[in-house]
Amino acid sequence: MRVLGIETTCDETAAAIVSVERSGEHKILSNEVLSQIAAHAAYGGVVPEIAARAHVEAIDRIIARAFADAGLKPGDIDAVAAAAGPGLVGGVMVGLTAGKAIALATGKPFIAVNHLEAHALTARLTDNLTFPYLLLLVSGGHTQLLAVRGVGDYLKLGGTIDDAVGEAFDKIAKMLALPYPGGPSVEREAAKGDSERFDFPRPMQGRPNPDFSLSGLKTAVRLVAERIAPLSDNDVADLCASFQAAIVDVMVDRTRAGLRACREAGITPTTLVVAGGVAANQAIRSGLTRLATEAGLPMVAPPQALCGDNGAMIAWAGLERLRLGMVDDMGAVARPRWPLNELTPKPATAA
Amino acid sequence: MRILAIDTALGACSACVFEAGAAAPLAQETLVMDRGHAEALMPLIERVMQKADGGFAALGRVAVTVGPGSYTGLRVGVSAARAIAFAAGIPAVGVTTVAACAAPLIGREHGRVIAAALDARHGQVWFQALTAEGKPLVSLRQVSYRDAARAIGAGPVSLVGSAALSVANEAWAIGLDALVVDDAKAPNIAWVARLGLIADPESAPPRPLYLKAPETTPQDKARLPRR
């Protein structure tokens, strides 16, 4: 079973083909990602109109490359999946329309995939996990703790009440004149710095409800940075290291609260999973691995290439839905907002 | 050759299947709308393709209006055209909205200038003028109603497009012989197909014609001074 996946919700134009072989083995046959980072770098963030223009310019070329890399022709796939949101709607429409068009022209089923569900299910593509599991989803636009009970079946345990984690990294990077995207830049600087030089707050620490608040931390960094400016290279490294240490503590503490909330809801997770672009951060991964060990759970994080937005995760989510007969028609709409709890699991069919 | 033509650039969502040399499309559908093209387009193409025997395998080409028009509309139409072209292994070509609006008048307006004036909002028009025989006279531009009327020259002029009357008013004010032939909000999809059939894929790529750069300003205000 082979599925084409298309992703255009933010600043990556991506397409991939994923398969489940007869042996049951999962394979990524191709995974093409065209990042628009350079086009947005001057603005310190993604500019929606620039992103939409870039997606339409590249979409057919990236899809053609995904087929060429996999050694397949359009008719060789079993279904087409495209991200229908949440995201920047101008870009979502490009990938969604292209996906529908390929499905229609090849006579294959079409699946409109929720981008967050695709991140949530990636661990099943890579590690064949069984439900339920606890997911920390962290990216430029999202910061949530979810109990993943099944395809289309999510219980949101908590989320950010202000900034997303990736957004906090981007804002700190911008403040310190580090290159966009902020996540890798701050992590690189943090590796050179002293994480104990500045004692930044750990917002929400110890609270039972597994929510996040990050804008106060960002402000604390700015106030300290403004006080000691002009900044030396060492200052920048120390600010990054101290900020990242606070972020790791927050992630670990909030995920611990999420684990408790999950169990209180009567769900016993098999695994702790971290996914999304910020899951590429090594310090956060190590922190969560410690927490998982303490909780007696395995910890799974996707390989670096599958942390950021990609087509393989969309193809995989499409494949999971296709296996359950959860397909969509040509009328599927692009959704700028699409919380996971608005999805519905496949109803049990009467025997 | 058989072509699938798509238009989502202006005030309609349209598609048709057209066989070269035929008097009318094999199948067509036009929905008049100002918004909602993204949701309407693929179901509409599905219905149109069901009505044409042979399906996608019988197509030799895809044509799409590339603008000027609504940015969202252009991107939806172009994405669909490019993806269909890839899946069916056929070329895709772009047709401008002004050309598709003006095309029906070519060869029928003896001795008159043919001008297409499409509403670009905020008192602006997307404007292009041709000779009665279809030779370029005024290149495509975004201008005020008045500047469009002035670009016509001595006239007489036959106008088409959603802003035809607004430009005609300015033309009359400066004493031009101006006639509004058609002020439809979108081109006739059959003409998009006809122009698509004769377009050269090398010189008419399916690429949105925005006419304007994105409105953005680099931001570095939040940056702190470095030593």
C-alpha cells in the first residue's frame, strides 16, 4: 500500500511517498522537502504571501521529484493525502488543491490530513507504536500535550496559553540577532554558553494542569539582555544556554503533569513521544528521556528529518486513515484552525 | 487535441473540456462567485470531467487563467492545472484574463480599439488594449480608470470586462467614442480553452501574474545592540 503525502501548511513545500509492504514493514520511498527559509530570513518569520507564492511555484516540481525518487509513476500509488490545515491558509490551499487534482486525475482515493495528527502519528511510522501514548507536540506554531488513543482519537491534556515553544526560540533569536529559524541558532549558541549564569523563571512550574506559558520567560530574557547590552558573544551564548535550560525544565515539568493528567483520565500510556520541529532540540530530547526513565516508559522522538514539517508524515497519516476507510471527497476544505479534538474516530461498525 | 480549461481568477469558478475546432465545449460548468473558489473548484472539475467521455486520459493539454485576478483564485487554479498536467503527463499553459476577455472581440470590431478593463478594486483596473485585429496596442498594466481611458488614444474603443463601464465613463468625459460590449465578471471559459489550444507552453507558463510584489518590510527593531 503506497500513499503520496503533500505538505504546504507553513514554509516547507514537501511531498513524499510512504508504503506498508506485504511484510508489514513501513518504508519511506521518497521524502522531498523544499524549505523557504532563505525567502523569509530577512523578516525573522514566515510572511504568508511570500510563502503562498513559493508553494505554488514549486508544488508540481516537488511532487514530480517524490515520484522520481521512489521510482514510481502517478498511477502506481493507492491514495493521495494532503495537509488541509491547520496552517497558513494561502499555502494550505495550494497543496490541498494539488493533492485533490492528482487523486482525481489518477482515480485514487483522497485523504485530507490534519497536520497535527500527522505529527502525532509519525512515531507509528518510525517505531510502530501501539495506542495509547502521551504526546508532547512542540513546533513553531504549536505546544500541546495529548493522549493519542487512536487514529482521529485525541484527548488534549494541555497547551500553551500564549506563545508556542518554537515561537519563543524565534523571538529570542531575533532579539539576539541570530539567524532565522531561531531553534537551531539558539541551540548552537547554548552549547557554547553557561546555563547557570542567568536564573530565568520556569513559568507554571508545579501546577497540576499541564498547560504552558512562555511569554513571561521571553520577557525575562529580554529584560536581562537589555540590562547588559551591548552584548558580547559570551553574553549571547550564556543568554541562550540559560534560556534553553529554563525551556527544558518547563517541558519536563509540564510533561510530568501531562503524564499525571493522562493517568487520571484513566489512560495508561505505553510510551512518551515528542514530535514537531522543536523535538529536534537535543537538550529537550535528553530532558524528556530522563523523565521517561523516571516514569518507567520508553521515550520516542522521530529522527531529525521527520521532526520538521515533511510530506512523509502526511502520507503516513493518510495511510492510517485509508486502512480504516476514512477517506474524503473533492469538497474537503482548507482550515486555518483545526484542533485535534475536532477530529472524530471511525465509528465502530455493527457486525 | 482536447483541452481542459480552468478559470478561478475573477468573479466565477469555471471549467470546460474543449475539442480543437469544435463550436462549443464538450462539457462545461460556470459558477458565478466572488469568493469560495478554493472549495468549489475541484468538485466542479470532477463534475465536468464526468460529463466528457474518455476522462483525463483523453486530454492533451490543460489551460488555466493566470491573472491578473485574485491572488487566492490564481493559486488555486494554477495548483490544480499543474497537478493535473503532472498526473496526466500533459503540458499546462497559462492564459491571461485580459486576453481571454478580449479574445471574443478580435476581428469583429472593425476599425475600433479593443480594450479589456478588469476591476482591480480601490479605483484601479487591470487594463490592456489591442487593435481590432488583435495586435498589442497598450501592454497589460494596473492603472486608475482615468489613466486607462487616456491610454486608449484617439479611439474609437470597444470595451470588455468588469470595469468596462467605469473606464467608458472616463473615456466619454474626454470625448472618446467608447462602447461597452460586455461587462461580465469573468471570461467565457470556452475562450480560455481556445486561447489555451494555441498557446505555446514555452512562452505561456502556468504561473500566476501578480503584477505586484508582496507587501512586506524587513523587521529588525527588536534587535539588541551587539558589542
